[in-house]
Amino acid sequence: MNKVLPPSIHVALTGTARGRGVFAGKVFQPGEVVEVSPVVLVDCKHFDLPVEITHYAFSWQGLTGGASLQALALGYGSLYNHANPANMVYRGDVENNAIVFLAARRIEAGEELTINYSAPGGGAACEGERWFAQHDVQPCPDTPADS
């Protein structure tokens, strides 16, 4: 396994109804690795997980085309908020049991790091918000929490 270095990112409050988020500690260029998150793989269907965990788990099969497992990303991996389009993409790394998060575009230092929950295969953009409909939740607005 490749050496996993601490990423140049941190968790902070977003100032919106989204609560906390993960923010860039430096500029990331398109295609640059932002984080490699080791995963814990669970052999069950997504909605067999406790409901609280379903909001944080990734479909390993959807990312890798392999076994129908659920992946709980360690590190910051399960804390990224949603955006459409997102500023990151992600892919499953079967050899290292990890999810690799990459900059989809230039990301400025201090910018919130986001992924698209609904895009197939960890893409940055998609039509509609399939993930939210499946989980029966509404996306949080980007407006300040006290609005």
C-alpha cells in the first residue's frame, strides 16, 4: 500500500444549514489527489445498515464494479458535503481498500471540498438528485444557518 500522508484539509463549520464541512488547506489543481481514505467494507445491502450510517456509506459496487459491499470511508471521506457540480470526484481503489478523492477543477485554499452524492461512479455532476430521493431527505441550502 502506498504511504498515506495527512491531507492538507480540515473540518470547520460552513456557516450554513449544512453544519460542518471539510475545507482545503491549500490550492489543489485539477486531477490532484486531495485525500486517500481507507475504507471499512461491510457485506450487506445499503439500506440494511443503520439509518444513521446510510448517510455516510458509499456503494463499493458502484465505485468499483466489484462485490456488492458498503464502504465506510475513514479520514474525512464520509464528511464531505454534497454539491452539484462538486469540486471533487472520487474512485474506489480495490487494491488498497480505499477511496481516492481528486480535484475536479482548481480548488482554492479555504474553499469547502464537496462531492456529488448522486453522480454515478463518483462523478462531479449529474442531472437530478437521485441520492436525496432514495434517502428521503432534502438537500440543505447553502444559505447562512441564521437566515
